[in-house]
Amino acid sequence: MWKKKIKEEVRPCLKCGVNHRIYNRSKWLCEDCDKEVTRERRGDLQSLFMEIWNERPHICVKCGKKLGEEPKAIYFSHLLGRAAYPNLKMDKENIVIMCDECHYDWDFGEGSFKKDPKIKLLLEKLRRK
């Protein structure tokens, strides 16, 4: 069986500054720093989701479905995507609570909800930030 040759580079990690074998070449991080950065990023988002869950009613903003008392990651939808608008990733106004069906429709569906005048105004306000 043919094995893929892995290119190994030893250079300073951008986070810790120590010479290591680079694990994440897109960010130039060693394996330990890459795991730490990923953990920090996820932890921040999870704590933000919990703040939102505690402040808002547990009801889907689109269909009004009750979501129960247990928060799930799928219930939190970014109105403006995290990749396209990284500066709004941690903005509470950019995150709404939706049931899993409506969240899927928002991300991949025809987007009838996006034509709602209230949502249009909110999206315009967020884009100006």
C-alpha cells in the first residue's frame, strides 16, 4: 500500500515561540498550541451560548417551538455566518435561538425567514457594525 509522505517542518510556533514540528501549517502552530487555541475558541462560544440561553426564552424565533430546559449547540444560530463575519462571531445580537429544523432551513433552505422585515433590519444593522 502506498503511504502519503508527510512533510515535517521544524520552526518556531507563532503562539509559544519555541521550535517545534509544525502541526497546523495554516496557522503555524505546534500541536499543543493548536489544541489549546481550539479549546479556548470553543470554550468562549459555549459560555456565550449559555449566557444567551439564560437571558432569552427557550423558544424558536422562527416557528415558536418550545425547546425545553437543556441547551444544545444546534439551537444557537448565527444570523451572519462566522466565516464571513468573524468580527460578529461573539456578538449576542448576531446569535438567535432556533429549533434544529429552522436552523437547518436558515443555513441551507430557501430562506423565506430571511425575507421577514424584522430580520432584514437586524441583518442590515449587524452588517454596519
